[in-house]
Amino acid sequence: MKKYIFLFALLFTGYNGFSQEATLPSGTIIHQVFFWLENPDSMEDKTELKKGLETLSGISEVQMLATGEPASTMEREVVVSDWDVSETMYFRNTEDQDTYQNHPLHQAFIKEYGHLWKKVVVYDIRVGNQ
């Protein structure tokens, strides 16, 4: 339900996936995480990690969550695609993202699924002006 509310909010604030005028509310936090797996050729490990990531949508502060794998786009020097699984989350603000970091479901995810990855890189983006 909260995914639909967030999508409605995006539409209400002017988000249009086909428009160059797409916007997110100022202060929104985009949390992007890239995982390099211990066993990158294991489809079972990828599936297990994605399943674990989906449990994080149970945290009320998470407005939207998407998981994925590298896209088969044109090769370019600037594209990094050596990671195995990614997750992108949206939070209303930094306080919600901080709450997420300490949430028991997030801590349980790290404990239960941490053995699957050998490296993690996180990019947190704040939308709009400081």
C-alpha cells in the first residue's frame, strides 16, 4: 500500500517518467546499494539476496524499494557494471533514513544475508537544495 501512496505522491508532485521535468520533493533521500557477491555465478545467492532485500520494504520509512542487476546497456568507459545485485530506496528525509539504518529488520537483514556478499558500496543522494 505504501508503495502506491509514494507513487501517487510522485505523480501529484509532477513526476512523469517520460518527462524531463520529473522531480522528487526536495529533501528526499535516494539510498543506492551495490553488492558484489561471494559467489557471483550463483543464481541461488542472487535470488536469496533479492528476497532478503524485499523484506526491507516492511520498514515504514522506506517509501519505495527496487532491486536489480546490471543492465545490458551499451558499453562505455564511465559505466560500472561489475556488481551483482543492487537496491535503491527512497526516504522522505534524512531522519527516516537514519531510522531505517537502526531498524531491527535492517539489522536482521545484515546478520542473515551478510554472508552472501564480499563487498558493498552505498551512495546516498539528497534531492534538491541543502
